[in-house]
Amino acid sequence: MTALLHLAARSAWNRRFVLGLVVLSIALSTFLLLGIERLRQDLRANFAQAVSGTDLIVGARTGPVQLLLYAVFRIGNATNNIRYSSAEAIAQHRGVAWMVPLSLGDSHRGFAVLGTTTGYFEHFRHGQKQRLVLAQGKPFEALYDTVVGAEVARRLGYTLGQRIVLSHGDGAMAANDHADKPFTIVGILAPTGTPVDRTVHISLQAMEAIHLDWMAGAPLPGQAVSAEQAAQRDLTPRTITAALIGLKSRAAVFAVQRDVAAFRAEPLLAILPGVALDELWDVVGLGERGLQAMSALVATVSLAGLVAVILAGLNERRRELAILRAVGAGPRQMLALLAAEGLLVTGAGVALGALACWGTVALAGGWVQAQFGITLQLLSPGYAEWRLMAAVLAGGLLASLVPGWRAYRLSLSDGLSPRI
């Protein structure tokens, strides 16, 4: 068997240029298969770790997935706000342990601005119920204090004590800047790998203060309120975007959810984050399967190329195969020789594709994290990756049996005296 593999390797090396192209093709298909699988797993892990320890998310009555996306992942916009008094009433429910209000809508140089309370730093959990940790500074205390996420500080080069200006809405228009009410960075959060890293945190009162002289998304002409004047006003928030709810007992989750749905003051929706995530994966599952199908198609085309190359080379190798038959090699050994050759080529392509995949994760992981907020983990191959690589290898072996069977049927005399 060792001699057969050695002979197959030498034979493949003699046709290294053509087979090298096949190896690159198989490597590309393996890279796509493993890359999509790695991205799929890490994307799910990032979404799942974005919020933990929160039993319910309460917002205006809309779709559960939409509420989850804008309340946790800062994607999209709320169809409507809810009254802060309603959130406070829910916080008084006998089954509720804590409530953290969230107010969204503004931005800072492309990053979301979140108005909340100091309870956010106490109760919010991510990953395996990990608390938020301040890498530097402290939570906001004064009206115009702000705590920025790790990625905001890193990408914009912010340090403690710097002053920043927030923008109304998405900040597309410079005229929408709240330049008259600058904020001072008093804290920088440690990295979490969640949307928290890409968020600027201020107090609910500060969110109210910067909008005192605004209405319907535009500043009121001639009614500017200075930062000092705003500090003297009643800054009790009137509306918020959503609220995170923690319960005294997980057993009460459905009872509280029903009570929120039956809330009479205004129509509200309470969702379970885990259930909403499952719905989200149902929505994007078709796209996942489409990408996997495209990668599998690329792998199939690559293996078809392997068959075509070996078959095309059979006519040139008839005399070589006939000589092997003449010195004692049987038809089964010819079949095994070409199968081993195909398996070696496939194995080289799979190994090259796997190395390219992990090399890309190692080199581009930081860039992907900075640009898209997705943490790519450089891990040893798991069950799914091994299964994909084994499938490509098995496909290569089966594909190489086609030219092997053709060589098996070639007669000795046909090889020694080929027709012209």
C-alpha cells in the first residue's frame, strides 16, 4: 500500500501544473465551506451572547424580532416609543425584580447613543451572564457625562476627559448636531464582543436635556435652551424606546408577559430574548442554507474538474498503465492507484483550504470585529468542520473512482498497442 501511494504521489507530481489548478479549486471550495460554517457559528454565538440574564424585553407592540433587533443590537428603528410611566408601572409588578429603561434614536459619528440609568451597568449581562466592566473611569454621574464602549474609544481614539458632540438621528446632517450641549467622557467599558462596544451611553435625563429645544426631529427656531438652562429644567423622561426586565423567579415569566400584553394604559409587547433569537434564525435560515448550497456547488464543480483532468490524462497514460499491468499489477491495483491519486489531490486541496480559512480568521478577525462587530474565534476544528472536510475527501475519493473504473476496463493489449 505504501508503494502504491508513493507511485501515485510521483505520478501526480509529474503532472503537477494541471493537478495544481485542481488543488487550488478544491482549496477554494473547502475555504468557502469552512469559512461560511465558521462565520455562521460565530455570528450565532455573537447574537446569543449579546444579552443574558434579561428575562423580558418590553417595547411598543410590534414584531418580536424587530423589538429584539433595535433594543439589543441597535439595528433598525422603533415603530413607536412607550411612555416612561408605563415602564415604571411594570417595574412595580410583583414578579419584577428590576427594570432598565432604554432610549435610542441619536448617534455619534456612526455609533448609537443609548440613554439609560446607572442600573444598566448593574443589571445588564452578556455572554455567560458576565457583568459590564469599566476598563477606565466610572459610570456617568453629572448630567453631561458619558460612558463609551470599547470599540468607540478604540476607533475614534477617545480617552477620559475628552468632550464629544452627539447628533440627532443618524447624524447625516451636520445641522442636527447637539453642539450646544457637549458631553465629557468619564468612563470607557472593557470589550464585550457585543453591541455595547459600539454604543455611547448617557443618562435618560441627558437624553431629555438635549431634546428640550427640539420637536418632530428639528430644532425649534428662536427657542434654544443652553446646557446650563437645561440643567435647571424638569428632566423626567416622558418616553423611552424599550425596557429590559429581570424577574424575581423565571417561573413567573409567562405570567408577567401576559400582564404586559394586557396593559391598559397603552399597547405593549414583552418578548423572551431567547425565543425571539430563535425566530430570527428562522428568518435568516434560508440565507444560511443558500450560502451553504452555493459552497457545496463550488465543491461539486471542483471535484468534477478532478474527474475531467484525470480522465483527460488517461489517453496519455495508457502505455504507462499497460506497462504496470505487464510487470504484474492487476486491474484492481490500477483502480486503487487512480483512486489514491485523486484522494491525494483532494487531501492537498482540503488541507490548503483549511489553512487558508484559519489564516484568514487569524489575520482578518480584528478587521471584521472593527467593521462589523462580529468576533471570529480562532478555534480548532469542531464536529461540523471535520464533517465538511470528510465530505469533501469522500467526494474526491468517489470522483476518482470514475477514471479508476475506466482504467480498470482498459485491456493490456490496448495499452501496449494504442489505436492511432
